[in-house]
Amino acid sequence: MQRGLRVELQRIIMLALALGIAGFFNGHIALTLLLGGGLYMAWTLLKVLRLYDWLNGGGQGIPPESTGVWGDISDQLYRLQKRNTRARDDLRAVVKRIKKITSALDEGLILLDAERSVDWWNPAAARLLGLRSEDLHQPITNLLRTPAFVQFIQSGEFDLPLELPVPNNPQRLLQFSPRIFGNNEIALVIMDITRLRQLEEMRKEFVGNISHELRTPLTVLTGYIETLQDQDMENLPPAWPKALKQMGQQTERMNLLAEDLVMLSRLETTTLPQTIPVDLDPLFSPIIDSAQALSGNKHNITFSSCDQPLLDGDAKELHSALSNLVYNAVKHNPQGCDIAINIARDAEALKVSISDNGLGIDPLHIPRLTERFYRADSSRATQSGGTGLGLAIVKHVLLRHNGELTIASTLGKGATFTCRFATH
């Protein structure tokens, strides 16, 4: 640009000198300068008009040739045009590649504008929802009229996905997972989870059936073992007393496992019974007594509570969940450990916390503690006689009571399990 400007200034100076000399000889310096300047301006205007015509034509082809500052401007515009063309071609290639990728997905993808109208969809979405070309730019609520979906998409609260049966095919189940992007636009991911839910139901049925089927043979085994143990041990072979004792212990463990499986199956497959206000103070009294007996009075268990710790729920289920947490604190910590049970209430929730200053839990294990049969320390859990289902039962009971479980722990410094029950 600087080179073109120098050329233009040199041209103006040379033209002014030439016009001045010509005016000196013809005796009309001012008129000569005025006419010459006017011609120069007309020539410059012609170049500007040619440049405007090129721009109005979309900047196609090579810009009009020129010299000086206008030549530099034309060159800069041409280079800018080339960069824009390359960027546009690159963007088209990216869009084309994205369309190919999304076309290969089994999950449906629909893009909605800020008004929740359909901007685009991939083939999987068309297959899952039966979309046609005339549905483009239609409000999504015109295509999916289920009240639950309409309320969901209009609420703008997409922390959890929505599951709905396929229109005109209630045997199939779809999961809708929206995410907001750009200018309040939405990317709506649609998954067919029919098979997943069928497998989940099969798993629940299998667990429920096998847990019930285990009870009969275990009852028979327990009965025979107890009968043999009641016999005069002196008349039995020397190896039998130890064998019968171990058989009794393992049978009892299997009984506990079957009972936990039955309860977990019931929690997963049934609805919460009619709730009543449950006072947690008397609920904890037998739990603490049992924990003291389990401990052999070798742990320091304390209890504190707020006024009227009432909670709408099922007393039996709450007893099971809270007792699991207290018994775990006893079983998994050494003697002399302090265990504190505290009930507190704030404006939004009732909180029950079970804290100890014992061994603690490695933070690596905390996210998986409520999984079925997950053990942070297999050897210690086996020695304690646990089934690996206690915290899974706690999680399901809390979900049925509009609650959540949080776990905080520092290895070697203890752990705190907090049950938070929303009251509003």
C-alpha cells in the first residue's frame, strides 16, 4: 500500500508541475491547474467506478487493472477474495464431512433454531421419527405432540434426558438428549433404547427369580446343618465340627445375599408404598443398639438430632438404608473408632450423616461404591461378611424417597456418608 501511495503522490506532483509549466507559457496558470486537476479527478473516478462494478459483480475474476494506490487497493481486494474463497471451500468441505459422519451414526440428530423449528436432521433421525422433506422448518412440537416432550423442550432444562415411546409404536422407546449451542439453538440427539431397556428388564427378572429360587435350597441346607450341629459332636468324625461350622457360616452368608438380592429386586421393580411421616429418632434407636452389639462396644457411637426429624416415606425401607450405613461404619473400621450420627434440617432438605474417623476410603473408589458387588477392599469386605449390595440398596431407597447419597472421605482420616432428603 505504501508503494502505491508513493507512486500516486509522485504522479500528482509531476502532473502539477507539468500543468504549472503549461499555464506559465499560456498565461493561465490557475485555469490550467483547474482543468488538469478536473481531468485527473475524472480519470480517478473512472477507476473507482470500474472497481465498484467489479465488486458489485461479486468480485469474480481478476479485478480491473490500475496503478498507484488504486492498483494496490485492487490487489489487496483480490488477495482477500482468494482467502475468502479458500475459507469458504474449506468450510464447505468440513460441512460435507460432518454430514457424512452424522449420516453414518445410528443415533438420530436434529438441529433446532432458537424458535425450536427444525433446521436439519440426519438419516437416523428421519428413520426414527419418520421425518419428511416437508417437515423442514416446522416447529418440533408440531412433529412430536406428546405433552411430556412439549413441556420438556419448552422448559429449557436439559440436565436429564427424556424417554418416550415411539409415536404409533409404544413397544419401542426413544431417549431424547438436547444440548444448547450457538444462539440458543439446540442439538437434539435421539437414541433407540428399546433393546437396552429390554435387557435391563431381563436382568431384573433374572435377579428376582434367582434370588427367590435360592431361598428353598438354602433353607434345606440350613436345616440339615443345624440338625447335624445339634448332634453329639464327640460321636462325629474329628473333621466334621469345623466343616459344619464353616458350612453354617457360608450358608448364612448366602442367605444374606439372597435376602439383599430380593430386596434390591423389589426396589427396582415396584413403586414406593403409600408414604407416612416417619420419625427418624425412634427409627435410629434399634439401629444403634444393633450396631453396639455388632461392635461389641468397641466403637464410640454418638447420636444427635434436630427437632422433629420427620420424613415422608416407608419406615422399613428407610431402616434398611440407614442401618446399612451405620453397620458399614462399624464393620469397616477398627475398634476405638468414633462414629457420629447426626440429623439436621435446613430450608430445603433433611440431612442424615454418618461420620467416622477411621480408615477412610481412597477417592478412586468413591464414584463406584454404590455399584452392585463393588468392593473397595475385597479382603476386608469378605472378612466383614458383607454381600456387596448394601450401598446399592441405600442408593435405590434414597432415589425412591427423593433423596441422594454423597460420600466424602480422606484416606486414613475417616469418611462421611450423607443422605439428603429434599423436603420441598
